[in-house]
Amino acid sequence: MSRRVTLADVSQAAGVGIATVSRALGDHPDVSESTRERVREIATRLGYRPSVAARALRIGGFHAISAIVPDAGWGWWEPVMRAAHATATARGYQLLVHPVDAEGGLTATVDGLANIPTEGVIVVSVPDQDAVRAACDRIGLPAVAIDDTSRATRFPTISAANRDGARLVVEHLIAQGRRSIALAHGFLGGASPEWGDGLFLEERALGYRDALESAGIAVDERLIIDVADPFDETVATFPQIDALLSDGPAIDAIFCAADLMAAPVLRSLRASGRAVPGDVAVAGFDDERAALLVDPQLTTVRQPYEQMGATAVDMLLQTIAGERVPEHRTELAPRLVVRASTA
């Protein structure tokens, strides 16, 4: 992570004292116009941003950090932000929440923070960490990511332990006596503007395999169904699941790699005359709102949303304070939530 540009850096580059730089940037009348313009030009070129914390000490203002959230209907990040807000407030910070710029995208939203009195940013769901890292470096903004969509990690990054969570839920299905368990898996067709390279889907598929192999159940590749457009909420059923139920091997359970996939799967099962959970148990992953709205309500794996939000704030404030926080992924343990779809 690049070091934040300081007044001392601007002072050295401009060849004037730190006090002169401070007065020039603050439009103090005892600094000539030419000096003010030269100092501002150098400060802009170096990427200097005034410290909100320092300004707060001088004038009694407030500390602030930002969070950028996806511009999408799927609000899984809502409990993350509630926990982040509570943690920031407890640490004496305001949390400013910004949706992704619909036209300019995530990097444009980061660039816009140059004009916001914020000390750092939490970026939620980062399909391209390289581009966002570059945007944060341009304005000298410390950042952490809440992200399981990108293999590359260019920030301190927090995510759920997707592989462990998938193993948990499939082990639950096995404990219920299910032996022919299908995986409704998402196919994103390469890098997705919203879901990156789909790391979370791959990790959940690996957890599915882990659970079967650990139980001595052979993985039947015919039961791993790649669903096109897995997060399209307008889809009534997935043709690939319909085909499995019509012509494929017999199944007694389906693990959906995300809760949003469960509604079309349940509709396909109902249309085929199969009872849930009597004939086929269904489980998901995420424990977002969709898990409670389907009938029967969905057994799933809950991402540790509250812990993710609190941990992100703690990591960001450590970075702002000058501590070195490693740029790697920190995985937090999810938990199984059992409901009527498997009971």
C-alpha cells in the first residue's frame, strides 16, 4: 500500500517550509499568490490530501471514513454496513456510504472521494482490485476490501470462508441421509463486471466436493450444474435444472451456490411434482433476504456479516493510524442455519 503524501513531502518538493505550505493551502493572506499557486500545483501532482483528523484537532471537526457499496438490488451488504457503522461510531468516526457511480463505475467513485472529507475507504465487492488500488493510490487514500469475487488481493481483504461454509451445508445434507446431492453452480462466462472472476463460486464448489469425498461419496460430475445468469431475479426456472429433473440421474438434494438461486430451483421441483424436503432437500449459501422469502424457508450458510463489517473498520483505522496491515485475504467463519427446506 502506498504511503500517504504529507505536508512534509509537499514542503520538500516545493522548497519551502511546512508552515508556508500549510498557510498556502489554507489561503493565508501572508503568502503570495505565486507561492500559493506553486504549492497547490505541487500538492495536486503529488496526490496530497488534507488530513481530516488533523483538521478535526484544529477546529473541532469530525473524523470520517467512507464505504462504497454495490449499485445492485441484491443488498447482502446491508448488515455489513450496519455493523461497520456501529463500530465506526464506537471509535469516534462518522461512516459515509456511497453507492457505486452508475456511469463511471467503482474507480470513478473512488476518484470522487478526493473531494470528500474522509480518511479512508471500505470497498465492498471489488471485481478488479488492481484498478481500484490504482484509484486509491492516485488520491493517497487508505483502503480495505470486503470481497470474495477477485483472486488478486491488492488491499487488506475480508471475506467469508466460502469453502468451509459449503462443506458445512453439504455435510448437513449428508447427515440427513442424502446421498445423491446436486450442485446448482453459477456460470459467469469469464470476468463479470459485478462478480469479478467468481472466486466465491469456485470456493463453494470445492467445499461441496470436500464434503462428499470426506463422506466416501463419489462426486458425480453430472450433478454439478452450471447455471447461466445465476443471479437474474427475473428467471422463473433454470433450464439446466429442469433438464436434470427430467432426464438426469435421480437426486435427493440440491445445494444452491447462492440463496438467490433457490427460488427458481424450488419452482422447478414443484413443477416436477417433487416435495421439498420430502423428496428433495434444498440448501443455499449467504443467508440473505431471499432465504426467508421462499417456501419452504431455506437452510443456508450465513456469512459473518456483522463480523465482516466490524473487522473492516478496525483494519482501516489501523491503516489510517500508520500500522502496516498485510494485503491478504482474511477469511471469517460462517455458520449453518437450518430451516424447513431440509428438516
